[in-house]
Amino acid sequence: MRFRPSVLGFAVLAICAIGAAPKPAASPVHETAEAVLVEVPVRVLDRSGHPIRGLQMRDFELFDDGKKQEILALDTIDLASKGTAPGEPAPISPAARRHFLILFDFSFAQPRAILAAQRAAKEFVLNGVADTDLVAVGTYSIEQGMRLLVTFSSDRVQVARAIETMGLVSVEHDVKDPLAFAFDVAKVKLTSSSIGLKESSAAAITETLQTMLQVSRARADDYARIRVRRLAESLQELASVLDSVGGRKDIIYLSEGFESRLVTGAKDTEQEREWIISGEQWKVDGEKRFGNASLKEDLRLTGELFHRSDCVLHAVDIAGLRLDPDTASVDSNSAENSLFELASPTGGEVLRNSNEFHEHFRRLLATTSLVYVLSFKPRRTGEPSRFHTLRVKCRASGSHVVARSGYYERPSFRVLSPLERSLLAADVIANEIPVTQIPTRLLASPLPNGTEPARVPVLIEVSGPELLIDETGNEATAEIYLYAHDLQNHLRDFLTQAVHVDLGVNRERLESGGLRYVGQLTLLPGEYRVRALVRNAETGRMGLAAETIRVPDFAIKSPYVAPPLFLASASDGIFVRGHSGAAAGVGGKGAGPSEFAVPGLSPLVVPEVREGRATQVSVVGYNFGYPQDLKIGAQVLSEEGRPLQDGAIRVVGQSAAEPDGKQVLVVSFTPKELSPGLYALRVFLQDPATGKAGYASSAFRVR
């Protein structure tokens, strides 16, 4: 037998470069929706730019490749008034959620302007966006291209930390998050009130930016057009990969712009006019006078790709934020014109007056607050990357419709870039998109850890046959992503790992018994939303499981019963002891939670049991007193939680009480007179001497 767990090293790190290599020709944008129905988010504005409310399905017409489609459903989401309950999945369609990417431009801006823009961006994120909005942070430079610091996330702590450092100040990265939810691991266990930009950090950022600017200036005269072309190509690549994220993406591009004459040309000088009059046109520099046709085409293509990816670029002229506007390296009018050349083709606008930035952002939030999601069944050709044009009409008088120009049929997962794969997985986790290609279940069991935060072993159960569909190699790799967020959507711990299985030795075991993976998180008392995503690294098939758990305060020594674990023979399937999360600072060491291991047996999340056949169950209790006097009982509950009958259990093994108050019992449970279906076993423990009692339950299925 051979299988090996390892830290994920194949995906994008928390700081990742996506524009370092030249962009391939005609790089397509890809539609990523797996569902039979395609959801098209639409914004409808009146002549003043305000959202039009109260529209019905009959007010819309939708055309796919010029053919009118039947609109099967209309969902209206008013993001200005609709929120998300803490700790619960978002009740709105992922396609309707607002996505903001804060993009800092290091190559076309002065350091002081960037630092001022940094403060404005942080204020926008912490006090402007809604709880349901997802925010990402990235940077651009000629030398490094586009870099994504934090993926689209609702965790304002990680987003604000990325804005504070902009990837230029070292943060703790002993444990890296390949999906880029965690930017600064040291801030995982802190709240937004604890984050602040130190003067030393600002000085370090200024020095780094000044060095980068000097390098760029040395090349500016000779490579000005190359620099602009590189910017356009990087934006095109950004648009391409962002299509992996559902819904409209609003990019807030913080820059001072470049010389617009490089694209549009400049007015004739007196000397040039004399040359033209005298018939010496050959002396006139055509590109200087009329602009560069190639750059114009690059910007046109950029706008087209942004439309196809449902992206809009809002260019913010940050020159006005600087305290020393007289040192601008680009004429203000020229810079504004160049930013217009970038933003206008995407449907965005230029925000220039620094005194009105808050008003600009407020208007942006207002115009994007109402979304209509139209659903239709597309006509698939089966051709990967085949583009379909979309057109949406609205019958409302004076209305202006904002919607994507089309979509691509989904390409093979194997041709996606690492960043596209990363964004695709992150989108599923952030929105809890119910992907079920690989049936996946999870069970989290909070346990005391002395005076430290609680240990939370998490058992992830993966169906073997579905994991192996379309698998062509001799080794299967299961990517495991596990994240725990508190009620404020702050990331509190995470772990990621790749489990490699040698199919030549273990295919039969994997197909018959599946994969059971145990990792361990570290969490303070409170409620958390725990999400686990499993993906086949070769085929891209995925499965998501999510649960809300409560971590009790073990310091008060109250009786506690962990969820009972149904046990199966260790020879059934593959059982892997995984890593501890980032908060434990382990990174690469086995967590080895003994609570999920009994010699010769391994646990199941939702076991299938047979009528009249005994199954062994592990029960762990804390702070109950003497084990020999401990009373135990059980109930069988319906799927809805209604008691049906007493559980037929008997104790077959029992440990002595440990110093931390832990006691382990192994019981035999025999289901009786139960029809096939889903049930739960609730186990009670009680110390008759003190009256201390507690209970917990776990699901099982009768087949």
C-alpha cells in the first residue's frame, strides 16, 4: 500500500503572479458554470444612473447568439437592503453578489499617491462595502505583472491587511493558503480592530515603491509604448482568469495613468505644420501625430475581454491624493485621458476629483445595489471555448441595461491555468456553491486542549468511485481545502493538503471504501462555519461539504460529549491522518487526532448500517467523574430530529478517566425495526453521583 499526503504546492500561493509571462495570442475567456441553467446578472439603470426597481420577467428579453431564449426564472436581489445571517450560507445567487477587486498600479503612479490611495481603499473596504460583498486585492507592475494578494473574500481583516502591505512588507507565510483566502497567517486569530499600518511599514513601502519607480523611469523614454502594451496585455489576462469567478467583477484601478499621446497622438507643432504645407510629410512622426494603431487595438481587445468576462474597470486618478501634486510625472489632462482610454471600453468611468472619492464610491455602490438574475437553458455545442453572444433587452422606458456580452462553453479543466483553478475553487467555497460531483461529508468534533484554544479534529469523507471518474493516471490526487470562519466572516483557521493515492495498489480499496481524511483546526470558543472542498487534481471534479459548529468554552469544565463516531474496519477504504491548521503553526506535521482512531477501526461520517446488524460506535466524554459509575443511554432520531425509539446499545469497551477529564467508551449499536433512510443516534452520558449529564448525536443511514 502506498499513499502520501503533502502540502499543496501546485496551486497559486497567497501572493501569486499571473502576468509575469507574455500573454498568449487570442487567450480566451471561459464560462465556468457547471449547471444546466445559465444565470445572467443584469443591472438596469435609468437616465440618471439610478437602479430601476420593480421589474418583472415580462419586462426582459434575452438572446443567445441572436436567438430569443425562454427566461425560466427571474431573481431580484437588492444588495442595499438584503444581508446574510452570520455563519449561514449566502441566501443570494453567487452571480448576483458584488465582487470588488482593489488593484494598485505601481508602475504608473508616484509612491506618495499610492500610499494615499491605500488609505482610501482601506476606508472603502472597512466602511463602504456590504456584508454580502466579496473583495479581492491585487497589484500591477511592469516587472511582476498582475499579482493577486487576496482572493474574493468576505474576510475584511485579511483584505485590509493586504491593502496595508500591498505585498511589499513581509508577513508570516510559514503556512501558505493556495486559494489566497489567508494573506497574513498571523492575523488569522485577530479582529479588524487590531489591524493598523505602522509608520515603519509605510516607510518600507515608500522605499520599495521609489526603487521600482526609478527602474521604470530609466526605461520610460525608450520603452514607453512597450510599458503601455504590457499593461494592456496584463489587464487582458486578468479579465480572462476572472471569468472563473461568477457574477460581475468591478475592478477599482488606482493609478495616475500614462501619456495618452502614446495611444491617441498629439496636436501638430508649428514645425510639423510647416512640413506638411511644404509637402515634407515624411518628416512628421506618424505615431506621434496619430497615435499607435497597435496600442489602440490592444485597448479595444481589453475592453472586449472585460465585457465577455463580466468585468468593469473603474479608473481612479490618484494623482489628486498626493501632497505634492507639482511633482507629477504625467500631465494631468493626459493622464485622465489615458485612464479614460482604459475604463471607457469596459463600461467604467474615471474618478478624478480626490475631494469627491467618497461620493464616487457611494455612487458606485448605489448603482450596483440592484441585480436581476435571468436564468435560461443554453444551447450547448460541445465545443470547448465556443463563444456565445448574449443580448438583454428591457422594456422599461428610458432604461439602460448593463450585462455581459456573452459566455464561453466550459473548457476542459486540464487546460485551465493554476490561477483559474484557484479562483474556481475559491468561488465555490466563498459562495458555498453546492457542487456534488464527488459526494463529500464532514464531521467536526471540538475537544479541550488544556489552557489553549480547542482542538477541532475534522473528518472528511470522500466517495471513492466518483473521485476516480475520468481519472487516467496511475496515481489519483485529492486536493483538500478546509476553512473555518467565525460569525463575522473572519478566517480563524485553515488547512490545505494533497493526498496522493497509488492506484496500482489501492484502487480497489478506494473504490469500495472511499477516502477518509482527518485534519485538525484550532479554534477559540464560539460558532463557526466550516467548509471543506475536495477536488481531483487532474479532472477538476469537486465536492463541497459545509457545517456550522459550536466550540464550547472548555475552561469552565462543564460535562461535554463529542459527536459519537461510527467505526468501520480499517481495511475498508483509505484512512489518512492529515495536518493541523495554520493557527496551530504546525505546517507540514501530522495532526494525528487520536479521538478519530481506534486500533483496527476507522471512523465514518454518515455510515450505512444494516437492520439487525451490530455496529461499533466510539463515544468520548469529558468532566463526568468516575467511569465505572457512568450511565449511558441512546435514542434514535428521525431525519427531522424527532425521537423514534430507544437506541439498542451496550458498552463493549471503556477507558479510565484521563487527567484532562477525558473518557472513551466503545458501544455496540444494533438498529431495529427501521425502514431504509437517514436517522441520527443521540447518546447520553450521566454521572449519577454528581448529576452531571451531556449528550451528542451523529447521523447514520439504514440501507
